[in-house]
Amino acid sequence: MAAEEIPVSAYASRLLNRVEVAEGTMAFHFEKPPGFDFKPGQSADLTLLNPPETDSEGNVRTFSIASAPFEDQLMFVTRMRGTAFKRSLKKVPLGTVVKMDSAMGSFTLHKNSAKPAVFLAGGIGITPFSSIVRQADHDRAPHKLYLFYSNRWPEDAPFIEVLQNLEKTNPQFRFIATMTEMARSKKPGTARPRGSTKKCCPSI
């Protein structure tokens, strides 16, 4: 496929912004292409068309969509490991065009609102749940939502403050965050004995 060529069955999207959302973790914001629809919890394949470097793992990655459908941008979040794909994504200019395939996957909120939803997430696995709970809050969905989220310390946890705020504004949503290495946290008032597992973090 020639550089900048987008198949008819896919979408072209421009990189709009990138920001660190936790230690070693970045969020990449892309424009939402016209006609691109998805359900909270789904994922999409992202292809770098002409990256500055590549390796044996290739130029395609599948990411959960961390933003919600009501938002006007698409957000993908990833730990910044040492692959050519992620190094390229971090340094290409804003405005770079990528290929985005249609959303896929059935990891979505069930339709029976009388049945509570219990989510278990750790680390970067929070991304699909971010989309689900943001959209549920926006729609004022009647489902009872319980999200258990485990990390080593608060600085290592993407979206923790956003999720804590959602719990305050949405009576249907309960957020339970646990940290396994709170003694390593540099946030004021969060230190705990090393090796402890504590519900986090009322002072953040």
C-alpha cells in the first residue's frame, strides 16, 4: 500500500494530540472520521502509513477505544514500551494521517439494566471500561456499575481522578481502586506500609 493511501473499507484520521496520563503511559487523540461509529468497549486497528521506523512487529496495532461515543475525538491509551510502532507514534508530527479500521468486538455493556455490571481491571486494561462508564454517565444509563481497578500506585493508574469524579456525580456507579505498592507513591497523604493493599485514595 502506498504511503497515505487509505482503502475504501477503512478510515483516514489525523493525530490531534498526545499527552502523558500516567507513568510511562500516553493518550493519543485522533479526529473521529465521518461515519466512524462504535460501541463503548470496542477496539479498532490503527495503522501507521509511513512511520519513521518499523520492526518485525509491524505497523498495525489493535487498541481499545478509551474515549466514549458521545465525544468528538477518539482516544487510544498505551504503555510506552520500546517498540518501533510506539516510538514512531510518539514522535510523528501532529496532523499525521493514519489508517483506522472499523470498530470491532463484543466486550460491551449488556442490555438488561436490571442486571448489575461488575468490571475488574488492572493497569492499562482500564481503557475499555473508561469508554463504557463515561458513556453510561452521559446517557444516565440505569445499570448499576461496579468497577474494581488495581494498580501499583496512583501515579501508575490512568484515569483514576476521572473515575473518582464520575463516582461522585453518578449514583449508579461505584469505583473501587486498590494499590499494591502505596509506599512508592509520591502523592501527598497516600503513603502506606510497603506491601500493603489498600483502597485508594481519598486525598487525591
